Amino acid sequence: MYLYDHFPPTFLEIAVVKSCLTEVFTVNNRVALKIPLNDIFRCNSLSTLENRDVVQHYWDVHVQAFVQNGTVSTTEFLCDKDKTVTTAVPIVPTTLPSPTKPVVGSYSVVNSNGTCLLATMGLQLNITQDKVASVFNINPNTTNATGSCQPQTALLRLSSSNIKYLDFVFAVKNENRFYLKEVNVSMILVNGSVYSISNTNLSYWDAPLGSSYMCNKEQTVSVSGAFQINTFDLRVQPFSVTEGKYSTAQECSLDDDTILIPIIVGAGLSGLIIVIVIAYLIGRRKSYAGYQTL
């Protein structure tokens, strides 16, 4: 619909005629909108006008009162209801709570000769996927332990409702030591997707055969850039288990406090030397001041 010059040049007026059976009611309702010349007015939203007993509803209105050269303008003037107001949502930084320390669980593997592998540890899995980090604590009360023991390798496999398998593979090196050589994991994430990863070239938890490896401090096993395992109160013995008990433990460097002894002794000696030098300088200064010129 086009409105021509019998309307004021910058106003839009709407006239409505209603017919009802044999009666004709003419209702004029003027709505003045200041619209820039050569703009087309658009109002897709529902508008309602009331005048006496007549209620008028309008929607999808497109009107250009003055058309230049027979071409409808591409510049639209929107009614207030069609103007979408975007409110900026403030970004509130959220601080994720620190993950709680996992419960320590005891696991074992049994073969025909009895217990062949022992493991005690709290396990925390750290997964980064699509730049989002997730932390999972393994609950030993709902985790099953299986595995196998061979002369050169030993396997501890943990599984639960959401962990298909978490494998710790140990190996013998140089005929006299063992170490963690391999970790394989496949688990179901919260969103239902399956996360799987493997690393067969690790070198953690090194200790002599016939002993156990122990690390009470938190330790990180980096399986990949996106998957790490944090261990707490760790003790493992994958070979040469006797009577189902741990052998003497090889402690990790994190637990070794003996390295502090030389540091403490060195710091003490340095402090003592500084005190002696200062005392000597003060005493010498007093002695020099005691001399008088004859």
C-alpha cells in the first residue's frame, strides 16, 4: 500500500473503514509517526488501535508514503516494537572450587601363586577437551581391580560404571628394576562421549625389584598434554610380592627430606660465619678507637 501527497510529508496516517452488515461505520484514527522522507515504514509486530467501539489490529505493515521514481526505498524505519534491544550480559568470572583429595584405595591382582601385585593410591583424573578441563576422582568403593602378572610385565586394570578400563602396565628394566611403562584409559564423560587415550612410552615409579615404590606426596603422571593422573599416598609393588605384603619401600624424591639436611646445615654455617665476621669488625673498630696520640 502506498500513501501519496494528500498526507503530510513526514507523517503517516491510518484511516480505517469498517462495514458490518447493512450499517457502515467510518472511524478515523490518526497515528502520527515522524518518519524520514524516502524511508519505508516497517512494523511486523502486532499493533492495536482502539477508538470508541472499534478495535483495530495491524501487523506486517510496510508503507512508503512518498515513492521516488517508482522505486521503493531500501532504507527502513522500524516501529518501536520491531527494534530489538540487546542487553549486554556481564561476564562474571567464576572460580571453580579446588578438587577434593581422592579417597585412597587398595587394589591387588591374584594369580595361581597368590597375590602378585599390590597397589594403594588415591587417583584423580584430569582431562582437557575442547579447552575445558574436567577433574574426576576415582572412588575405590565402586571400582573393580583385575589384571595379570608375567615375569617381565604386570597389569593392573581398574574399571567402574563410567570407566571402561584404566590400565597401569609395569615392566622390568635392566633385570633389576621395575617402572610404570604404559597407561591406557577409556571412559565415558558426563556428556556421554567416550574418551580414550594411550601412552606406551612412560617412565614413572622406578624402584628395585623385590621392593615397593612409595610416594606420599601428590605426584602427576602425564599421559598426554590433555590427560594427567594425579596420585596421592601412592605405594605399588607389581613384582616379587611375598605373602601378600609390601616389601621395603623405595621413596620418591618428593618424600625424601634428607636433601633438606645439607641445606639447613649450609644455611646455619653461613649465618655463623656472617656473625663472626661482624663481631670481628666491631671488635677491631673499638680497639682502634682505644689508641691515643702522644
